[in-house]
Amino acid sequence: MWTRRSSRIILNGDDIAASEITPQRIFEQRRRVLQAAGAMALGGVAGTFGAQNAFAEYASPDPKALKLAAKTDTKFVALDKVTPFKDITTYNNFYEFGTDKSDPSEHAHTLRPRPWRVSVEGEVKNPKVYDIDEILKLAPLEERVYRHRCVEGWSMVIPWIGVPLSELIRRAQPTGNARYVQFVTLNDPSQMPGLADPILDWPYSEGLRMDEAMNPLTLLTVGVYGQVLPNQNGAPVRVVVPWKYGFKSAKSLVKIRFVEAQPKTSWNTYAPNEYGFYSNVNPSVDHPRWSQATERRIGEDGFFTPKRKTLMFNGYGELVASMYQGMDLRRNF
Ligand SMILES: Nc1nc2c(c(=O)[nH]1)N[C@H]1C(S)=C(S)[C@@H](COP(=O)(O)O)O[C@H]1N2
Ligand SMILES: [Mo]
């Protein structure tokens, strides 16, 4: 559950957390967060590249990776233990590179994340093709530690870096007809060997309602762990929607399209009874083939590790529940 303490929102409250997240641990982590935030506020963000990341403890262990500096707002920092870099870069879903969890880390080296362009189009007054470097400079980069839960029943805690998607939407100036946003992934078989396999209706595509896209949690994401996104995590730019199942967070985007009608999405097209358009994390709505009541946190799984209880809206209800008031979330799953 979210607990509000002054202006901060602190994530806590699943079973395992009782033993792991002691008051002392929370206190120390929050102090580090606030110190980091304070240091950034004093020093300012020292340019897009090359500067020290706000969170030394989340620095990428990859010495060759291009580093990104980011500011932080403690409101968006989940205090759960962060999942190790090794796990978040070797246990991935990115079907354009194969369906095994290890496939993206083994095969995504063929993706060429630079140069890269993203077309912002459709029902907008300012359509524009953005170069990836323009996206990096849309607004000051922010570091956000989010819970990330896959519909398959596992979860991670990831220090993403990006800008609120609302910054891009504001510049695009949607017309009155824009009710949804569609996100489309690259569709280039020369870079993505998995496209040869017609598992999904390529290109991978996802969508959000306009208010969901504008929600301050929705992050246009360019980095993780203080560095640019590794290819397997959706380089060079993806969306991250932390209160929804992971598949809503489309990777390696080439198109962001504003539309009037609810867009078709890859997983919903594949199995409409299993993957709804909304796909809000909801422990009380089972997937037809398995329960969604609990989850396994990657990086801490052992034979005897108890599963965690999955939280409504992945724990982000305070920031998102109002968008679904009056909606039947069993029908709109
Ligand atoms: N283009 C594309 N985006 C995608 C996917 C995919 O197969 N292709 N998989 C989705 C799923 S099911 C999940 S759980 C997350 C995984 O993101 P991560 O590997 O960075 O943790 O990416 C989502 N975005
Ligand atoms: Mo997923």
C-alpha cells in the first residue's frame, strides 16, 4: 500500500517486506534518497552526459556504457530493494529477439540504437520526427525506482531514467480527437531476428488512454541504472507504465501515434480473453490460466522464498485509482 508521509509517498507492505524492510532499513534508504536529491538540487544537473548519477548505489557496473545524469523526486522512489543489474539485463521479455528470458541478452546486440528516430504523429497539432538526442533533452532526466510486474507472475524493482511522457505530449499538442496513444516498436528483421517468427502480429504495439499517458508516473524511458538502456531493455527509448503489467511497456519505440479509437495492441490481438487493453495490475482478476494474487521477485527467489502478495495497481493506487473510478475492472481487465 502507499503511505503518505508529508509530501513523500512510500511504497511498502507485502508479506516478505515485513522481514526485509525494517524501519531501520527504510530510514537509511530514505536518508540516502534525500541526500542524493539534495545534492542534485544544490549542484544542479551537470549536463546530460558524463555527470555523476544521483544514486551511486544504482550506478551501472558496465564501464563501457554511456552514463546519464538524472535528478530525483522522492515521490517516485519505491523503497523496495532494487533488483540487481545482472538480473534486469539477463531476464527479459523482448520477443523480437526470441521467447526465452535469456534470448534478449544473448541476441539483442544486433539492434542499432543510434542513430534513431521516433515519429510523433496522428491527432496532434505538432507532428514531429524526434532524433533520440532530442528526446534525451526534452526535459531534465529523472531517475525513478519503480516496481515492474510481468503478467507471468514475476516482478523486479528497477531504477529507470527518463522524462514524463506528458512532456512530449504537451509539445505535440493533441487535437480534440486524440483519445488514445499508440506505441509502436521497430519492425526491422535485419536487427531483430525474432521477427522471422510470426508469434505476434508485428510490429509490437501497445496503447494507453490519454489520461493514462498523461499520468505523471508514465515515463518515456531512456536509461536504467544510471546509463543508457541496454538493448535488451528496449534501447534507445521505451515507455514504462508501472501500474500495468509489463507488456504495456513497449520497447524500442519508433512511433507514438495519437488516435481517436482504442488502438489494436499485439497481446490483445493474440489472445483477447487473456490480455485486455487495460491490463492494470490487479490481484483479484486472475489470468484465465493462473492466479495473479502473488508474484516472485526476481533476484531473491530460492526454493523456500515465499511469494509476495501482488498489490492493486502494483502499489500505485494513490496516483492512478481515480482514473478508473466507475469502471468495472473485471470487465475492463
Ligand atoms: N517490443 C516489445 N516490447 C515489450 C515486450 C516485447 O516482447 N516486445 N515484452 C513486454 C513484456 S511482456 C515485459 S514483462 C516487459 C519486460 O521489460 P524488461 O525486459 O525491461 O524487464 O517488456 C514489454 N515490452
Ligand atoms: Mo510480461
